[in-house]
Amino acid sequence: MNKDVKAIFSEFDAYCGTVNRNGCISYPVTITWTMTGAHYGKPVVMILGEPRRAGDLPPGELQVPPKILLEVRQAGYGAQPLSMEEIKEYWREARLLSIKNHWHPEARLVQY
């Protein structure tokens, strides 16, 4: 069984167009592996302590370490590979660009 993995969810949103920037709204998530039920042993995204199956997320993609990419995609999540170093740097660059009035308190505008 895998350990919990920190990742980023990048939400596609019209917010970037309203501020005339290219990017997405991103926030930290944890990927954990279910211990019971029909989804035993499969990855599930946890956001603010609540499990989110692939169909429960807003349109967007996870940014995950390459070693779990295939497994996350097989569980139905949209995902792209990003190393832990890249995830940390990605997040460090975004730390000052907070999003006002977004449902997730740690949401940031990530520019690209």
C-alpha cells in the first residue's frame, strides 16, 4: 500500500480571463489509498479532509509525481506528471498570488 502523496489540483476556471492572465487556479491536495470498500487499494484525492472521487472534482487536472501517474489515471482522474521538486517550485512561485473568494482557502493563481 502506498503512503499518502502531496500533489496539486489545477482547476480550469474563467478567473484567469477576467484578470487577463494565462494560468489556472491551483491548490494542494493529498492522494491517499483507500483501505476499505469497493475501491480498496485505489488512490483517492483528499481535499480539506474530504475524499473526492474523479467525478466529484471541478474540471481540471492533478499534478502528480510520475511514479503514481498511471495509477491515478486508472482511477479516473485527469493527471499530468510533475516531480516533487517541480511541485514545490510551482507552489513557491504561486504563494503570493492568492485568489479572492475561492472556495478553497489555499487556492493560488499559477501562471504559465
